[in-house]
Amino acid sequence: MRRKLCAAVLALCMTGLPVMGEYPAIRTALTARAEGECYTLCEDGTLTLHGTVTEDAFGALDRESTTSITAEPGTVLPERCHSLFSGFSNVLTIDLRGADTSQTTSMNAMFNGCSSLTSLDVSDFDTSQVTAMQEMFSHCEALTALDLSGFDTSQVTDMGYMFEDCSALTRLDLSGFDTSQADNTTKMFRRCAALRTLVLGAQFAQIDADMQLPNRPGWARSADPQTRISGNTGYAELTNEGTTTYVRILTSIPGDANADGVVDVTDAVALQKYLVRKGGLLNIGPCDISSDGAVNVIDLALLKQLLIK
């Protein structure tokens, strides 16, 4: 019925005839680029999901041409959402508020490689049956806002690499996370260089070095932001004490863009990414090397001079 109705409307649009004799003619043809049993991809890059989505539904799609993804109310996502939206590298918006995930058990690599996405709200997801979230948001380098407030992770055993390369993310609220069943949290925060606020709940056991949460110059409780409690190695170690907000201690060393206490080539890379809007910047203050009140290409040039010296 959906296809017949669409075909009828498209035919009327192309002939310039009014629809039902009641509305003025639509002069621009609205044609679908591709259509499957559970989706429609229009020429403007809009991917709309409907019905029951299968695990391999998007196998034939040109993922690079997709710029937005929306789920119609009643859309049902599959039991295995493994890599379902992985590789949609040019998607700017994802709205899955209409999607039913109540039967989903695996979300491994679900949004892996959505590298242009700047914000994502999946707080409405029903994750009560999910056991695997490995690489779920990995390589989402432009992501600056991620809402996971409704997540139930009480059954999740695998969180390895979950936020790997979320290099623009400055704040992460995991206060609802339960890690009691998680036996793999390896490199969960790998290369989350811009992260400076982390909220953990009472059921989040601890942060260990294997999770690779960037540490230097250190983490502190928000109530006492100058007292480092995360050790002095490259990766943080935090014993969580109930629901707590942790903050990254920032340095004031000129040019220390990533706040690791030293100035090296990684700071130049971080600053360059910031200037082309491809990543966050943890330590903005010390990057104003020229002291002109702005962080720009002049500061990048001065930073490079510092490195040469």
C-alpha cells in the first residue's frame, strides 16, 4: 500500500496535476533514491526507517550519501543491531525516538564510524535485554553531546572500546550505568582526549587503567577540583564512591592543548583539529599563546615554533 500511494503521488507530481482536485499542483518531483521493505532513502540524503528493520537491511545502501536518519513511530529495530548504522560517515542527524529496541540484545558497533555526527540522543532506548555494547560509539570523532540517561546496562557484559575515539566529547554522564556484569571494559575510553567531566553512578564499580581514560594531569572530584585522585600514570584509576562527578585537572602551560602536562606534537594536532572543527579542545586557555583573547591560526603557528625550538 505504501509503494502504491507513493507511486500515485509521484506520478501526479511529475505531470503537474493537482492531487484530488483540491490542492495546487506540486511542481517539483519528489523521487526516492532507494527503497526497501523497512526504509526509504531520498535523493536529499534522508533515510527514513519504518516497520521491522532487519539486521542486514542496509547492506546495499550507499552509506556515504546519507545525511540524516529518522525512525517513524512503530519502527522495530532487530535483535542484533551489530554495525546497523556503522559507516554512515556523512550523517549529521540521527533521530531514533520512534524506534522500539525492547527485543534488541546486541548493539555492538551500532554507531561506529558516524564521524560527522555532533550530537546523539538515545535516552529513549530500551536496553534492558542488551548484553553487548562493544564499540557502540567508537570513531564518532565529532560527537560533542551524547545522552545515555535512560540506559539500563545491568545485563551488559561487553563494553570494550565503547567510546573509543570520541575525541570531541567533553562531558559524559554514565550515572545510570551498572557495570556489575561487565567482564570486558578494555579501552572503553581510548583516545577520549577532550573528556573533562565524567559522572559515574553508584553501580559503576571503578575506572581502571585498562579502560584507558586519559589521565594527565589527573582527575579530581568536582567538590575538590584541585586534589588529584587518579594516580600519576597515563591512564586514570578511580575507585568510585557512589554517584560522583569527576573533573579533569587542567594545566596552564602555554600550548598544552590536551592538558597532559607536556607540550608536544599531540598538542599541535589537537589544536589543528579544533580550528577545522573536527574535534574538541580540552585546554582552551593555554592555547591562546598570542594572548590576543582568541584561539586561531596565529596560535597554531606559534605552537609549531615552540615545538621546533
